[in-house]
Amino acid sequence: MKMLNIACGSRYHKDWINIDIIADSPLIKKVNLLRGLPFEDNCFDVVYSSHYIEHLSEYNAKFVLKEAHRILKPGGILCLIDLDYNCLSHYNIPKKLKRTLFAIMKYLEEKANFDPYVGRKLYSFLYDLGYQDINVDVAAHHLIFGKLKDADAFNWFKKLEVVSRKINLQFEEYEGGYEEFLEDFKRFFTDPGRFTYTPVISCRGRKPLL
Ligand SMILES: C[S@@+](CC[C@H](N)C(=O)[O-])C[C@H]1O[C@@H](n2cnc3c(N)ncnc32)[C@H](O)[C@@H]1O
């Protein structure tokens, strides 16, 4: 079996061919996926991608998937995993905070090619390529209720802090700018009465034989 993990990051396995633009292990081959896949046609049994397509414009996503399709053997499996409704699904969230979170994600969507809604698109990507036996699973990537765990606090506070500093957003509804927004988010997120989840969608299908 010949298996390829594209944009593997730190999740790689010795039995796979692992590729990423950052190759910080001898088990990873350095490849810029936006320049195409350096493999011949019809040579892999499995191509796997997780948490990568969300970082691509729709044009680039389709280019990378076409390349994955090209190098898969007929009957081979393409498996895609990504989040949906990324960072946006909360209950008991104050309206101002919710509007600002949506504004941040919209900014990333429009200016940084980040797709918070890519999970729901994976099925259609495979369907449009003519894949067969498509199977879809949905699970909770984040599922946060009750007392906030240290790992969730670190993960969410850090990513919002880094993103808020980097982007050129006015945080119009907060007089104190992004710092006041972050305080508001921390207040909301540490309240054990809030509920947060993020769906992770995995979708796999078989390349047609003909
Ligand atoms: C969010 S990480 C996901 C890593 C891993 N697949 C996982 O599920 O944890 C996205 C990965 O895409 C890689 N990447 C980004 N642009 C790339 C490109 N043009 N070519 C290859 N890899 C790229 C990054 O280096 C990073 O490792």
C-alpha cells in the first residue's frame, strides 16, 4: 500500500509518505503543494489531508485536490478532514462579542484565504470529482462546557490574541480595541454556563475505476 499524507505538519507516520512545506524531520519530504505534487499519475492507494484545505482559497483547494486525484490509482481512497463553523459556534455569548467574532472570521476569509466553513464543502469536492462510495462523519473537535480546562483556555486565548493583533480590524464596538474584546471573550469563555463546540468533518471516497 502506498499512502500519502499531504501538509502533514507534526502528524506523520513512518509507513506513509509525508509531505509539508516545512520538513523538520527526515520522515517529511519538503513540498510546496501549490506548485503541484511531485509524483507520477495513478501511483498512490491513499491520499490523506487533515486541517489543511481550510487554509486555501477555493481556487487553490481545487488545484490541490485535482493533483491528489491525478496521483491516486483508480479505486484509491481520498480522505479529507477539516473543521466547519470554525470558532463560531457558542451559546450564551453576548451579542457584541458574537458580532465581533464573526467580523474576525469574515476578515480572515476575505483577506487571508482562511475558510471557516470548509468542512461542509468536502463532500461536494469529492462528489464533483466523480468519487464513489463517499462516506462522511461528523464529530466534535471542540466540545466545551462547565469549568474551562487549562488546555482550552490556552488554545483559545492564544489564537484570538495572535489573530487580533495581526489583523487590521477596528473592533468598532469596543472602545478599548482588541484588548477590551479579549477581556470580554475571556469573561464569556471562563463562565461555566457557556457552551462551545466545533464540528470536525471527515469525508472519504474512492476514485472511479474508469
Ligand atoms: C494546520 S496544519 C495541519 C497539520 C496536520 N495535517 C494536522 O492535521 O495536524 C497545516 C499544515 O499545512 C502546511 N502547509 C501550508 N502551506 C503549505 C504548502 N503550500 N505546501 C505544503 N504544506 C503547506 C503547514 O506547514 C502546516 O504543517
